[in-house]
Amino acid sequence: MRVGRSFGALLSATLALSACGAPMPMPLAESGPVEVIVADTSFLADLQPGPVLTISRETPMGNAEGKLAKDVAQQFCASRGSRVDPQAFGHYVSGAWVFRGGCA
């Protein structure tokens, strides 16, 4: 019986927080990387736990393409009713751009 009561208390607390406007966690992509097309170019947006959002494409991205990567990230997050976490800083890593913080 205690397990049921604990679950009920947890559920009540969760509902109370959501009623107060607490941010809900961003759902992960269901099947791995998602294609995003910007300026007629196909990119992959991969949101993983952390959250960490990685933007890549078939040909490696360059270190000077941070603005383009952020635009792709913005479009990906917007397609999920969100935006890039304003505190997510982009980092260039091995031909891709990584945004720690993902969508907010």
C-alpha cells in the first residue's frame, strides 16, 4: 500500500508543478537524427539526453558555419514548438556543431 501512496504523492506533486508553469522536458527524437532542410541543404539534427543537440550534414560543416548551424537548430526546435535554449553555446566538434542545452 505504501508504494501506491508514494506514487499518488509524486503524481500530485508533478501535476502541481505543471500547473505552475514549470517547463516540461523536451521530448527526444523518436528514431534518431531528424532531417532539417535550410537553404536547400539537408542537415541532421540529433537531440540526445543531456540534452545535447548535434547539427551535421553529409559533408562536414566548417568552424565558420556556427550561424548556419544555429539557424538549423532553431528550425529543428521550432518544429517541436520550442526554441534553442538561450544558454546553449555552440561548439564545433569534428565537422558538426553541438549545442549543449538543446531545445528549451
